[in-house]
Amino acid sequence: MAACAAARMFAYNATLCACDPGYYLSAAANSSCVSLATAAADWQVGSVGAGPRNQTLYFLDPVLSLDAIRRLTQSQAVFLVTALVTLLSWLAFCAAARLAGRDPVVARGNSRRLFLARYWISRFDCIFDTQHWAADQQVLKKRKTELGGMCSVAALILFIGLVTVLLYQVIKRRNIEVHRVKPANAPDLLSFVNDIEFHITTISSMSCSQLAAPSTIAMGTPGFMDFRVLPLSTLMTYTCQNTSHGPTVSLKCNGCRMPPRDHYVSWQFVDLQRQPAAAVGFQFNLTTKQTGHDAHLSFVSEIINSDNYGDEKLKTFRGRDSNVLKIRLFPQIHNKLHGLKLLHPLLQDFTQGSTFSDVSSFNTSLRNPTDGVINTTLYISYLSDHIMEISNEGVLGSVSILASIGGLYAFSVVIFLCPMAQCEARIKKLRDEDTRMLKILSKRRAQQNWDKVRKFVLYTWCPSGLKVQ
């Protein structure tokens, strides 16, 4: 009996060793048995798109992380919160100046400075300076009050914040993507000329030497009159490449036109001496691009393993039942990309073949020559009944933007006009605040001028003969 020193390994046929179900012998991991989760930790499920990633501003990444900025500003709530914090800070400052600022004739230090702050707040009254309280039958005069200045600046802060959010929406969401579905006819489908690539990696310790290469391709529905079997070379080219995770079968079709019938391609891996046919999963990388247009492509990438099933048992694929990979291709016309025509790939379904999840049954299969095979079938289905047209349509025009800005300004003014009018209507002291504040400052300036005259007289004519009041 052979001694299998590696972990997760058992002996079969008295002299050979194999990894437990769900594990395979990895050359990248010093010829130890690893699971798919360990071997493919850096693999990720890809997404589907039409168009490459914009690399225009990525030279700033070493200095300024654009991804961090994008996450920070991905929501308009950031601008609204900033405007709200600024507005509350301004109102709190005005309230503090109102409560602490006193008459500078009798106040000293900070109180005098806060009173000057109150005066300059009243000078900011640029929106409501003609909208204050007026007695009946009197001409409305242009007045600047502290309450009006506070509300004017607050209205401007709110207006700027709302306009910033509007501009954010205009820039980020100026267009919406519209999908339209229309019935397809033969000339429309024949206009789709794409380069299609299927890369299927059988995650295992096998190599391309175990592959029985595909030689034919089936078209149509088995059992129906349109079913045909043709040589693979008439439609696709085939290659196999050994990778650190197993053999990769690549099928390429350059300048393919979209046919109305489905396609089937099958291949298999067989046992060799000391190299049993066994796999723990499959990785797919499918890409399509319009012939002659390399800038845009559609792609999908995915991994199929035992985690895709509800029993959560680690499994090894081996046996005569075929593993069927169902790929859907449906036509899309991207009007926003100058009428780009792409066959959009989608991994729709995977039907697992023969699998083993316990050591005893797997050991029995390894000793059985009839089980020494992994059958794989690529089922390519074309959704040729309808064509999807994708285009961008503008959400807001120049007139709509101007109307929105005007509405935001009116909203910002009205929301502060109402409480200001209520305050002046109920608190009579606020009606003549402008006159009182100017009188206070006039008295202060007169007092300062009088002090200067007295000091001049005091130090010019006989200081001892004058009495300082």
C-alpha cells in the first residue's frame, strides 16, 4: 500500500495517491492538495458591460484617491448635509451675537465686538431690505435690519446648497439609459458581426495531454429537421493551454454572424497513467466584441464549484454524465456608442454531471476504467427573437435648468420671509431696529469725537487748569 504523506490525500490501486473530493493537486502550492476556495481566492465574479474603464484621470491615483472621492460624493446627501451644517452654524452665530452684543457705549471688550458683528450682519440684508414691517399709509423705506441680514445670508446659503445639488444631478444624471426592445428579422440579425471567445478552465491537476479535442459542432435542436453536425473548423478555432489551475480550452470565432439556431460543442478529459481525470470546478471567461471595434466589448466571468449547490459538500467532477454549460447570447445595439452592435453573453445555467463527495465512492470510481472521463458540453443559445436598443436621453434641458434654479431661489427666499414677517408683526421692537442701531453707532462716534476734542484741549492749553470729567 502506498504511503500518501500529503494532507487530504488517500491511496488507490495500491500504488497511487489522489486528493480527497473537493481537492486537487496544485503545482502552485508545492504539489499539495488544495480546495477551490484556497486556489482561487483572488478570482472574482466579473460583470457585464459595453465599454472600457475610463482611464482619463487615473494618473492622479498616487496623489489623490479618486475612488475615495467618488465614494464620498456618490450621494447628493453629502451636499445637503454640508449646506444644513453651514446654515445652522450661521444661525447659531447670529443668535449668540444678538444675546451677547450690548450697547457699545456702556459695554467693553467682547460685547462691543459682538455689537459690531450685529451691525455688519444687518449690512448683509440684501434680499429683505425692502420687505420689512411698515405702518399703514406710509411709504415703504429701504431698511437693513439684523433679522433681515440673518435671513438674507441664510437664504443664500440654502439657495447655494440646493443649486449645488441640482448641478450635481445635472452632471451625474444628465442622461438616462433607455432600453427598447423590438422584434428581430433576418437582415437585422445578419448585421451583427462579432468576435466571440470562450475560455473554459477545468480547475484540476490535469493537463492538455488528457484532452480528447473537440472535432465537431452541432447546430439546431436534436431530433428536429434543422439539426446539423459540422466540423468544428468551419465555425471556430480551438486551442488548449496548460495553466497553474488546470487546462484551458479556448474556442474562438472571428467575424461570426448571429445564426438562428443553437450550437453544441463537446470535449472530454480521460485518464492517463498516474493522472486521473478529475476536476473540482470550472472557470469561464466569455467575451464578445464587434469585429473591427476593439475599444468596446461585453464580457462575463464566473466560477462554478461545489459551493453553487445547496448541500455545501465539497465535490469532485468525474464520470460519464456530461457537465453542460449553457451560454446565452442576445443582440444589443448601443446607439450611444455610434450604433455599436454586440452579442451580450450570459452564463444562464450549469448542469452538473457525475460527481463524488465521499472518499469511498471516489476511490471506487478511480479504480473503474469506465469512469475515467470528464465530459463537458458547451451549449450556446441565441436569443434571436428580439433586439435590444440602448440609448441615452437627456433628462433636463437648458430651460428646465433655469426654471429649476428660479424655483429654488423663490423657495429659499419664501422659507425665510414667512418667519421674519411673523417676528416683525409680533415684536414691535424689531420694526425700527435699523434706526436704533444707527443711533447707537452715531452716539458712539460722537462720544469718540468729543473725547478727542477734550484730549486735544487738555494737552494743548494748561492741563492743570482743566478738569477731566
